[in-house]
Amino acid sequence: MMKKTMTTKTWVSLLVVSLLIGGGLSLTASSSPDGLEHVAGTHGFFGSAVSYLTGVIPDYALPGVDNTYLATALAGVVGTAMVFGTLYILGVLLFPRRQAGQK
């Protein structure tokens, strides 16, 4: 029995759909703080947090873009592309393609 593999067309289609979802759905994200930020603000220790790492896309908006909606959509697209690329590279490294005739 021959194992079916994903074609380049399938990968490109998945990437395009993922980018559209990442860019489009990011516009529907809530501007309210998440649960942890809310609790920190309620109990008065929000400003005392120490950050050891900076985010790649702080506050879910691409830095340097003046339009808020565009910055948010681009952040969704960039984040989706980063995750997709990372998973693709991991897949290639962990599951290399076999040459024809190999088991």
C-alpha cells in the first residue's frame, strides 16, 4: 500500500488559509486585559512585574505600523507565519523524506 504524501499545493493552501485566519481573526481579539493582567491590576501589583524577556510582537500589534487594525492584522499574519515555519522546519528535521524504494 502506497503512503499518500502532502503536495506543495496542499502546503501552500494550508499556509494561505492559516495566514487569512491569523490576520482576520486577530481583528476580533478583545482589547480588554487577559485574566492575569486583570487580577494583577485588581490587587495592585500590575506595575511591579519584572520582564526578563521582551515579546517579538508586544501587545499583539506590529511595531512601527500607525494604523491599529493593520498593525493587529499584520501581527496575526507574522505570528502565524512564525508558528507555521517553525512547525514545518521541525517536521522536516524530525521526519525526513525517504527516497523512493526505502522503507
